[in-house]
Amino acid sequence: MYLWSARRIHHAFIDGEVSATEIASYFLKRIKLLDPQICAFLHLLADRVMDRARSLDLRHQRGDSFGKLAAVPVAIKDNMHIQGEITTCGSKFLEQYRAPFSATVVSLLEREDALLIGKTNLDEFSMGSSTENSAYQKTRNPWNLAKVPGGSSGGSAAAVAGRLCPVALGSDTGGSIRQPAAFTGTVGLKPTYGKVSRYGLVAFGSSLDQIGPITHNVLDAFLITEVISRYCPHDANSLQESGPFSFMRVDPSPAKCIGIPWDFLTSLPEEMREQFQKSLDLLKERLQLSFVGIDLELLSHSLSAYYILSTAEASTNLARFDGIRYGVRSKEARSLEEVYQFSRSEGFGDEVKQRILIGTFVLSSGYHDAYYTRAQKLRTLLIRKYQKAFSQCELIVLPVTPTVAFDIGGIQNPLEMYLQDLYTVGANLAGLPAISLPSGVDRDRLPYGIQIVGPQLSDHKVLHFAYQCEQALDLSRLCPPLCDQEVFA
């Protein structure tokens, strides 16, 4: 069952081949046996998922109808609320915080009868590219336990790659779905900004954050996107155009003209460039594509703009974590000022403190125009560059990361770590849909990824083209050797 897709699990339940209770029990046992090595989960929702499974089985006996995700186990990144459950955001600050309401995406999943199986690990408040910055544990890559799974949605990606669940939700601020998907050989989608509601997602950078699925294959990504792409009145940025969204609406004009930003890729390491070219050659041959060079050299400055804007927004968003309203309150404080100071000092990790300091600096008097305003201007120029590029091509293809998964503790320089987001942040700054899918493995059996980016609201076209690429590359059944086995009777 661990090799089954979400669609296969759903149909097996509907057809009576297996019960929801058996599905939930199977994956809970698999998590308990394998996750001590991978450390993908922070909390298992064992009682909740078994109660839900038993309810689905009773409904099946009555002959009731079911939602599109009936009996499909789904993991949730631990920065999204599930009513009554702990939401830590990977931080000591929220270790006892119990959510008073469910995120919109969680409500939509449950409405379609999904089984919420657990909350996954992440870099604290989603600030990181390796899932080493969690206050609780370091998640490991199922392909090699000495390597990182990427971040910040590394827990969700590792859970799917390790076949501990068929689907997980992540959040993507500058590549935090696509980068871990590339490192773990999974499919990760960042939808158009506003297509999926952010209500109930603990904010990092409000103008950049987007929830999306991590799955084994593109068809499952379609299925989850169909469920969670709905207009939400609780999110001021939610798009009215959201939904209905269905894979059955076949794209009448499959993408054939693909843009490649070669000028931007000059710094790509030789090994990664060779693998990228190999993938392009294979796709060109099997899908009869035409490639055109496009000018996106401005993307070389996107990382600077991203870290100015994201840290500024993080500084503002995290101001509410003050030790007064919720979260950790220092027992050492003797005044209101000390409550603020000590609670944050004790509750936040070093990476979060560093980004708050940077964000506060770029928003401060005398520096706002020099940094924040200029970054916003660059963002506008970048959006225009993308618009011009899409007048020359239908979609853009580029790498996801400059390297394959690196060693845990292998990158100590913050700037080197930030460069992991070089090829992904552009889509967030411009609010574009983008997807990562596997494109091969290196000599050490570590996955490579390839990224497809489309114009705003072209999510359907991006997914259709990704499906074509997945079929051409024939890599949808990647499974780490550690996890490619039935581990119990």
C-alpha cells in the first residue's frame, strides 16, 4: 500500500478493497517504525485519524457518498491550524499553543473526507532552507539520512518521499515547497498567489506565502489543488477566480514553446547544468518542444529583494508574539518591557531573531527608502520582465536548486544557505504558479529536480505540462531504498 498514489488509495476504499481503518492503521504503523530515523513528524493525530476512519467505514456500510479524498492520509505542515490541535511552527514559543480554529485548507480537506494523520516538522516559523532550524528536531532526507530534506517544508517532503503518507501540505514563501520536493524526489506545487487561501496559516511573509501540495506524482497534485483552490472570504488576497479546478478539463493546447533563461543560469554548477541540459534534450525529443532563450537576467537580483521584503514582513508579522497574548511568557520578567524582551529571547531561535533584526532594520527610519522601497521597485520590474518573457513563450523551465541535497550541518554560512533559493524566489515575488518534479538521480542516488513556471492563473497549464514531462521522464515511482519495503506484516 505504501507505493499507492492518493488516487489509488481513494478508489481502493470506495471499491471496498480496503477499509479506511486499515488505511489509517497501516500508515500510522509505518510512521511509528520509520519516522524515528527520518524525523518528519512533530505530532501524530492517531486518535483523531482513527475516529475519522471508523466514521468513514460506517458511512461506507450505509452506502453514503464520499468526497474526492475519502480515506486519503494527508500530513499538514505545522504552521497551519487544525482546530483543537497544537500548532508549534517549529518554535518553542508556541509549544503549548492549541489552535482555536482550522485553516481553510484543512477545512476543505476534511470536507472531502481526507484523513489528517499528523503535523510535520519545519524550519522555525518557516525560516530556513534545510529544516535544521526547528526547535524540536532535524528532519533527515529519506534518500540519505546524513543529508537535509530541504526546507522549510522539509518535514512534509520527507514524509511523502519516505512513503509515510501519500500527500502533505507545505507552504512556499521563497521556494519552501519546491526546494524540498527537489531534494526528496517528490512533486511540489506553489500555486498562483491568492489561489489557495492563507487563512489559518501562520504568516512569514504575507505577500509571498502560498500553501501547496507535496505528492508522489502530478495527478495527485492536481487532485489536491482541485480541493484546496477555493475562494475564501477570510483571506483578503483570495482570488475570486479560484475553483472549480479539475484535471478532467483537458488543456486544448498543450504547451510547445518553452522559455529558458540561459543568461540567468551562467552560475549553475557544471554537474547541475549537465543534468538540466540532459532533461531538456529528453523533453524536446519526446514532447516535440521548441526552446527559446528569454531575458530574465534581472532574477540575479531577486534574492536580494526577496530577503529585504520577506524579513521586513516577518518583522511585522512576528511583532504579535510578545509573551502577552499567547505563547511563551518568561518567568524571569519583572516588568512589561522585560516580558517582551525575555519572552522573545527565550522563545525564538537564532535564525528567527536574525531575520527579525534584518527586517526591523530595513523598515527603520532613514533606511526604509534605501532598502524596502527599492526592493519593491525591483519586484515591479521583475513582474514586467516575466510578462515580457511570457509574450515570447508559454511556460518557463529552469532548475529548482543549485545543488542536490547537502549534508546536515554542511552549510554554516548564512549567505550560502540563502543561495539555495536563487532559482525559486522569482515566482514568489511575481505571484506565479511553479512546480518542481523529479528529473533524475545522481551517482549517489540523490534526486535532481526541474521547475516549470507559468503566468499568473495558468496553474492548470503548468500542471498539464508537468504531467507530460513526468510521463516523458518516467520518474513518478521514485522511492528511497530505506523505505521501499513492507516493514510489517
